[in-house]
Amino acid sequence: MSTVDAEALTAFCRDLFLAADAPAEVAAVVAESLVYADLRGIESHGVVRCEIYLERIAKGMVEPRAPVVLTKDEGVTGLVDGGNQFGAYVGVKALQAVTERAKRHGICALGVCHSNHFGTAAYYVERAVRDGLAMMVMSNASQTMPAAGGVRPFLGTNPLAFGFPGDREVPFILDMATSLVARGKIIMAAKRGEDIPLGWAVDKEGRPTTDAQAALDGAVLPMGGAKGSGLSMAIDIMSGVLTGAGFGPGVRNMYLDWQNPQNVGHFFLAIDIARFVELDLFKRRIGSFIDQLKAEPRAPGVEELLYAGEVEHRLQTKRQREGIQLADKLTADLKRLGEERGVAWPA
Amino acid sequence: MSTVDAEALTAFCRDLFLAADAPAEVAAVVAESLVYADLRGIESHGVVRCEIYLERIAKGMVEPRAPVVLTKDEGVTGLVDGGNQFGAYVGVKALQAVTERAKRHGICALGVCHSNHFGTAAYYVERAVRDGLAMMVMSNASQTMPAAGGVRPFLGTNPLAFGFPGDREVPFILDMATSLVARGKIIMAAKRGEDIPLGWAVDKEGRPTTDAQAALDGAVLPMGGAKGSGLSMAIDIMSGVLTGAGFGPGVRNMYLDWQNPQNVGHFFLAIDIARFVELDLFKRRIGSFIDQLKAEPRAPGVEELLYAGEVEHRLQTKRQREGIQLADKLTADLKRLGEERGVAWPA
């Protein structure tokens, strides 16, 4: 393990993408979104993705200079064509459009097509929440999960996220994959050479497995069986079918498919809270909800009842102060990527 | 078991509510929504609820003659005050308002407060889908589930529902509680005197239990642990905090609290698909998604991969033709309710 300062790591990643011909704005957003994930303990969506992102650029599978275009705009609804840009950059552009329109019109729903892996949904949700909006974000993803009753990957672990401002330092931010566990946790276990608990995934023949690599060749399982499977498909419909992006097998795997862009789709819904209730009252109600939660009796061994986003926010604060710990293999991979591009690893 | 014709059962229930001073429109909607649930195999939300609904009227806890009022209306957003009417009637009124506005403006989000138990969310979603809209419905509910890390009920099994039209007879309708299993399944098991599987619920001391009655005195568990807990809280925020309805412990239990109205909240989001993609193309894409699902390899013992709403729709068709089977105890209860009010049980 080595420890790296978050700001220095962000600058390093940004320079990697700059060296790969990404414009300054794009490189900065992608780097920030990756380090944001590492800060919040979602390492699966963090700088571990630098290598594949760079490879996607190199092979022409991601176009870091493409414009992101609002192809339909009717104020309260719209469509964004990501132009096969980096997902994080497409996401930020969509976020800016959806928040501006929600503030003006009270609500806005934007569909996004021709995007790529956009990192953690929380990255967008938190920005909207800091802006005083209620936010829902969905995305589809390439196939990693069998549908209920199936044996091989058919659906993505399509995430669903909600965020709300409150009168506390830490906003409520739920960002959940529809798998029982995030696929990224298995990627990390495989990187670390560790086993995974039984029940997280099946191998490529559909058999339960504790082998992280076999699980990556196979499939993670939906949360709650048919419920998670149905929810993932609903998110795919909102993100893909509605937007013109890929859906189901039409969302390409960034690790396996070198012939086609991913064509990931997203769905952003922003709501101006004041259209329903005065914002300060809403925030106080959230605070009272949190107080009630914290006052609940706790199960044995539980020190505190936490709401969605608290664990991540605490890690973020700690890691911003103390730096981000990276596994040795990951550090070595990043250093190599830097050396190949003349980008110095942070001292 | 006895078998009752769906139409005759609906008329019977309607007459029960008419006898309890509900106007014709209210009685018809509430009866239809209950029988709809029975037809679709969601017996927990079916005519088993007649008795408690009638009791809530008798004790002044539900007001079947109250007006349902749109207290805020800005076209794309709005607030509905249910006036402590029956949830199903409030839901239908909100549905009418939200679909009409979504067709006019492209999208509409309505928050609903001062409502009651509104039955299955699918009842509203299916109507919107038949109308060519994409629909999301949420509701909060009284406390039956501990938050992650807690021991006693703090959150409702707050349902989340999505529906989309397709080029098939059966629309995609996902209607899921955020508990691992619907609390209603435990109510039915208790009515039948049956045990429940371990893992569905805890008793009132927070211990795992297979006793259905002990589970009802205790709590059902969220799906996916912290995920289901967070999702339930997010739904509560959209349905309760945002709308001015109760939230968390503020949503009253219709079986236990005879001092206060339930103050349930709902959230309806309707989307005009044509704002994003031509409706026929959307429907064909849904059809293609379904075809791909059906063509997937199946796990051993699985005859067909089903999408959300198919099981329910098949039951509905069968039961509309063959009648609805009711447990003897339930039939006896209904007959008694009819006798007390001079309403004849269907021959």
C-alpha cells in the first residue's frame, strides 16, 4: 500500500488524459470523478479505471474531443447526445443542463445516449444536492448480471441514485447498483487476489463461486432476485430504450468489445424542491428524519445508524486530509502509465 | 377455498363501501383497486383489506366524502391534498391529474399528502401505461421494517413502481416493495396459519423468526440490507418529506393507530415518451428487449424468463375467466361484513 494526496492524484490522472489528447476541461472532469470515487471508498470506480479509459481512447473507442450536444430541448425534457465522449464529461454536461432547467421550470428530465461508463452516480447527485435540488440519476451498463431465471449476463448492474439536501453537513445520497454487491468490489478482490463470499456471483456456467476471477468471467447476482432483476431492466428502459442508447446486450463491454463504442445511456431527473415545499422546511424535515433514525435502538455491535452517503462522506473527509491508499499493483500500473506518457508520479 | 366471480366480488365490495357512506365514485374505485390486486395475485392488497377499510371509516379515520384537492398546480409539478380520503381514490385522482399534465407538458410530477393505504402501485401504473405514458409511482407506508442496523420497525416497505408500454399485450410493470418480501405475504401466511421462511422477518425483539404472527408483531427486513433500507428512506423522502405527508414514524399504522389519520404520501411521475423518442419506436424497442430476454438460456427448472408484470397479468387473465379463490376464513369475514350491512354475498 502507498498513500497519495488526493489533489496530487487528481493532477496526475488529469495529465494522463491530457497526454492522451483530451482537452483540459474533459481531462479535469474525468480525473476529478475518478478520484472522487476513491475518496468515497468506491475504489472500483476510481483511478483503477485510468488504464482502461486510456486504452479506450487509444483504440478510438472513446472520443475525448467530441462535443456533447443537447439534441432535443423542450425545457422540462430533453435529450443529450454524448458523442461517445467520456461518461463523466457527458454526465457533467447533462447535469449542468438538467439543473439549470429544473431551476427555471421546476423540474427537468434529460435522457442521455452515446455515452460511456460515467463513474459513480453520486458524483452528479452530490453537485445537484449542493445546489439545493432533489435529484434522481440512473444509468445502464454492460451485461454483468443474469435476469431472474437466466444463467448468463444479460443485464448491467444498472445503478439508481437519489440525493436530497438537508440541514446537516452530510447530504442524503443513495447510490446503489442493482446487483447484490457492486461488480467493482469483485474487480477489486480480483486485483487483490482475494476470494469473494458465496452468493455474490456465479461463474460462466452459472455455478455459485468464491473465485473473484471466475466471478468476473461469470456474473454478479441481482439484489432480491426478481426484484433486482426487474429494477435493473426498468433502469435500462429509462436509460437506454427511452434515450436511444444501447440497452441489454446493446450496451457494449469496455473491457471486451473493441469494435464498438459502449453506447451507455443515462437518465437525469432534477426537481426544484420549492415547487412542493419551502426549501428550508424540507431541509429541516430531512434533519428531523435523521434525528429520528439516529435515536433508534441499535442491533448488537452497531455503533450508530447511518443514512445513505454518510459512510462515503466520512471516508471522503478522512482521505482528503490523510491521502488515498492505493494497492501496490495499482500504484505500479499507474506509475507505468505515467512513465509511458511522460507524466511524473506524485512525490 | 371458494371461488367468486371478479365482477360480482367488485360489486359486493362496492356495496359494502356504499353502505358505509362512500359516494358511488369512491366506492367503485376502492372496490376495483382491491379486486385488481386479488386478480393479480397480490392478495395482501386485495379484498382482505375490506374489513380494516370499513373500520377506518367507522372510527372516522378515513373520510370517504372528503374532496381531493390540487393545492398547487404549476403544470409540470403539483401537490395533491388527499383530504384523508381512501388512498385508491386519492391515487386515481392524482393519476388523472398527472397523466393529463404530462400529455400537455411532456412531463409531470405530483406529490400527494393526507392520503391512506392506496393498494398496489401497479393499479395506477397500468392505467398510465395503457395511456401510452412512462410512469413511476412511489408511496410511503407505516413502519414495518427496521433501518439497516436497527432492531425495530422504523421504515415502511415503501413501494417503487415503473411501467412502460410496449408492442406486446402485457406491458412491463414493476411494482416492488423495498422489503425482501411484501409484508402482505406475511399477513396472508398468518391468516392461513402458515409459517414463513427464515430471513423474511424478525420478531419484536429483533430475532429471526418463522412465525408469521411474531413477524407481524416484529418487522420484515429490507431487500439487500443497507440498499433496501436506503431505497425505502429515499422513497419516504419523495413521498413524505417533499409532499408534506408523514414520513418515518409520522405515517400512522392503520391497524394500530385509532387516534390519527395515516397521512400517507405518494409521488407520481408521468413522462410523455414522444418527447424523447417516437412512441412506436419505443414500443418496438421494448418488444425487442423482451425477445432478447426470452431467448436467454434458462436456469435448470425454469420454463420461461419472465419480465415484470407477466406473472401478474397471466393470473389476472385466468382469474377474470375462472374467478378468484378466497380462503374460507376470508370468505366468512366478508359474508359477515355483508350481513352486518345488508349486502348480499354473490351467489
